[in-house]
Amino acid sequence: MGIMAKRVVIDMGSYLYSSKEQEARSWCIKNGIYISPLAKSTLEWFICIEMNKKTSISPESYRKIEIWKKMYEFYIYYYEKYKK
């Protein structure tokens, strides 16, 4: 018999995005801009942005719920910057 590892439940909080945030997210994904959380620990995350085959990671880390707000801020930023 093997030893079963205990599952760690990570609470990233929940966030209800607006229709504008959803539109920006969809546009970014369709245009090859991927933004996601990247774990620093079980309590903090960085923002990871993949665009044009390059990956950037935010210098700052964010706690639960903040991570989602910041992620959608980036989606809106890129949407407004590049949408024509």
C-alpha cells in the first residue's frame, strides 16, 4: 500500500467579473495574450503574462481576491492598448 498525501486546499477567494472584464479577457485570449496567477505560496500569487512567445511575471505578489482584480486590470489594459 502506498502512502496517501494530504491534499492542500488553497483559497484564492472568488471574484465576480464585469461584462467589460469578460470581454477584455476573451479578446486577449483570442489574440494570444494569456494572463494567469502563478503561485508564490499558498497565500500569495504573482501575475504571469504570456504574449508573443514571451513570459513576464509581476514583481509584486497579491493575496486572495486581489489576485483576480489585478489579473482583470491587466486584461483591460492590454485590451484597450491593442484592440483596434
